[in-house]
Amino acid sequence: MQKINHIFSLKQWEQVQDSLSDLTGMAVLMVDYRGVPVTKHSHCCEFCRKVRESPVLKKYCEKCDSHGGAEAVRENRPYIYRCCFGLIDIAIPILSQDTYLGALMIGQVKTEGEKLESIVTLPDNMEIQKQLKGLQSDYESIPVLDFSEIRRSSDMLYQLCHYIVEREKKNDFKVNGGIAMRKAFICPTKYVQGENEILNLGYFVNTFGKSALLIAHPDDVERVKDMLEETAKRFQIRFVESGFHGECSRKEVLRLQELARKNKCQCTIGLGGGKAIDTAKCVAEGHNLIVVPTIAATDAPTSHSAVLYTTEGAFDDYAYFKKSPDVVLVDTRVIANAPVRFLVSGMGDALSTYFEARANVQSYSAVNAGLPCGYREKMCEKARGTTAAFALAQLCYQTLMEEGWKAKVSCENHVVTVALEKIVETNILLSGLGFESGGLAAAHAIHDGLTVLEGTHKYFHGEKVAFGTLAQLMLENAPMDEVESVLDFCLSIGLPVCLADIGVEQISDEELMQVAEKACIPEESIYAMPFPITVEAVIAAIKAADAVGLAYKRKAVR
């Protein structure tokens, strides 16, 4: 995502900001899209300085800043309002390519006779009143300005910010040869899917050599043992079984890399679910990798990334490689024989792909596809998603709506149908390419937040992402017909639509705060949404999604 420091040289701007504060008689501060200050506070009055230092009063001040910035973005012009202490503040939005980068916050003055909206109300309690009484003399010393002066200053600063942004956009356009930001699209070298496709696995091993390290859970190997033996015989190749311990840990990766060296394996195969595939990615380190998913529960098989865990199973770190897998081979007969819950969960993961890619397009955000294109090593700039990636994300959603229920029924009956083939491709390929080259947003961030709740731990990734998608739709105030289409789809195939559906029968305000705070940590994908994000807004979206989903579910039962 483009940031405010790409537009403003902040050190130089602070000098300009001081002069503007002198000129207007108002305090000036610049904040980023999260409401976090990026400059010093020019001429902050004594009253406001003390308020911002008070643990009791500070949060109300920050709420005013956050709500003021959000209103300025919504109206796309300066928003003049009274803060919770009765002072005049102005939020001036800074936007580029329809992306909200931050705001210039000015004010800390009084005016007389002008009725303005007060966007945050202080609670009436003794501690607040006591602190305000101690600040009375500081409050009385705050200058009073004529409202016409305040309006002129607001318009001047808005025009100045707009001029700087437009000038920088033109410079950026020239520097990059007419392209404001690079784009990137990544994908596996080969994707092949079909019934009994594992019988052709030996062909792809042969493109690298005659021996392959096979990383798979023993149960998964047993399920496809006959096909593995047949393809090995047909193509004259050798599988070196790994004795995979079931956890993608650094220790296990090192053990398997040594095993591959000793046996002179010329490629690595990850066969099974997420842990086996992630381990194979880490062992291969971007070289000669074949991925063979035996379930269609997530869109991870096509990606260039993996998740590392400790030997005890706790999260360790993310791992990124120089490219996506060389081959992704999908046997739809094997997937049709797997429990249907895996397929449904994969549809839940895929459900978010279009909505998150749409948010990335609107916010002009960078996507993960830029990482193996020079950005991971900080040798090249970030990259945003391509038109092709967004088109795939749209097709992903369209196919889910048209084929999802039929595919579920097919899987329940362990038959490979056209609908099942389409949904397997949707869950693995369309969603995989869509998320990595189209971008993630609020749905996955809210999923990550939900993991702090113990009740959600027995639910699959895609099941929690489905609820996260509903929460994202609430967060962006999506049209109700779109929300209802998603709800109808979820209910038709058995995806969660409320918190109780993911093991959360009751949730306290403190727990909701923990969920929202985790969803809003600085590195999360939620900031790809095309508007300011606050913890309070995420809490409201989760509550709304839960209430709407529960009501719709009850209505459907009747």
C-alpha cells in the first residue's frame, strides 16, 4: 500500500507545518491511515498536551482523531467538528489514487456562535471531571478564532495537500515511465488436475531426475500406495520415503534436507495436507518442487510461501521462496474420497478471494506476488495486483456461486463430477492465484484475530475465513443483496455465518477487543481496505456480522 511518506518528505514537511501553524494560529499534526502520528505536533496547546498524556483522557482524544479522519474520507473534503472537549478540530484527508493515506489534523482552538457536530461524547464520571477541573486554567487560555478564519485556513491547507499529492503523482508517473506502481503476477510453472492423476506423477519426477524425496504422512501414503507404486514402475523412478514426523519445524526441515542429500534426491514431493506441503516447500527452498494436495481445504498449494512451527506445534515464522512450486498435481479422485468438510472449508477460504482482491484494487495496495520479484530482498519496489489476478478472483466467486452446492453433494457421494472438478480448481488454483497476486484484506486479518479464542481452535482455516468474509462485508458496508448472496451460499453448503458456528457461544467485550487488536496489528492485511481502520470499527463489524448471520440463519430455518 502506498504510504504518506511516499508523498511527503516528513522532515521537510515538519518545517512547513510549523510555519503553517504560526500562520493559522492553530496546532497542526499529520497522521497516517491508522491515525498514528507521523510528524511532531506543531504548537500543541498546553491543555491538549496534558490531555494526550493522561491515560484517562487520551483515549477520547484519539477516538476524535479517528472518527474525524473517517468522516473526512467519507465526504472527501475537510471535516470541521467539535472534539469531546468542545474545541474546534479539522481533519483534512490526504488521498492518492482513491487511497486514503492519512490526514492533516489541525485545530485546538475555540469559536463562538457556530453549531458544529460533536463526534465523541465524554462519559459523565467523577475521575474525568476531576482531571478536567485541574486543567481549567489551561483550557481558558486557548485562543478564540472567528469561524470564517477557521474555514479559510481549512480550505488553504486542503488545497496545499491536494497540490503536493498531485505534483508527486505526476513526478512518479514520469519516473516510472508512465506507470505509477509496478504490477506482479506469480503462479506455479505447471498445474495439472484430473481423476487418477497421481498415476502420471512419475512423468513430472522424470523432468528433474530419477529419484524424489516423498514428504507425506504415512496415512496419506497408504491411501495412494497402489498408484505411487504403479507410476514409479511405469516411469522408472524412485520415491525416497521421508518418515515425516507431521510438523513443519526447522528441526524436521533440516533432517529431511540431509536425507535428500544422502539419497541424492533430484526433486521434492509434498503429498497430503498443509503441513506436509509446507514442509516440502521449506525443504526444496524454491528448487524442483512438486506439490500433490490430497484435500482441497485451502488455497496454499500454489503459493510460494509456507508456515513454520515449533516442534511442539506453536507458530514460529513465515517462510518465502524465490518462486512458486514447479508442479501442482491434483488428483480429483483422491479429493472426492476425502471427508466433505475439507472441500467445504476450501470453499470458505476461496469465498474471501474476490472481496479481498476488490479491496486491494480500490486501495491500490501491494500484494505478495511482489515478494519474489525483488521486493523481499529490498532490491526492487513493491508491486500491486494485475488485472488478470482480479479477473481470476472474480471467476473464483462466480464459480463458487454456480457450482459449490453441486460439488459438495458430489463429494458427499464420493463421485467425480464436472461440478466437483470446477470447485477443486476454484479452491486450489483460482483462489491460490487470486490471493497471492490479488491480495488479502480484512477477511484473513479477522480470521487471524479469531484464533485468540480457544473455541475456534477445532475449526478449519476456511471455516473461520468464511465468517471473516462476512465481517469484512459489514466493515465496508457492502450492499445487502451482496451480503445475502454470501449468506445463502454459506448456509447452502454448511459454512459458518455467526460466531456460534465457529465455537464461540459467548464472547466478552474484553475478548472482542483482543480479537480486533490482533486483527489490527501493523503488519496485518486489514490495512489493504480502502478506508481508515480502527479497532472499534472491527469490533463493530464482528458484532454486526454475528447478529446478521444469526438472524438470517434463524429466518432460513423458519
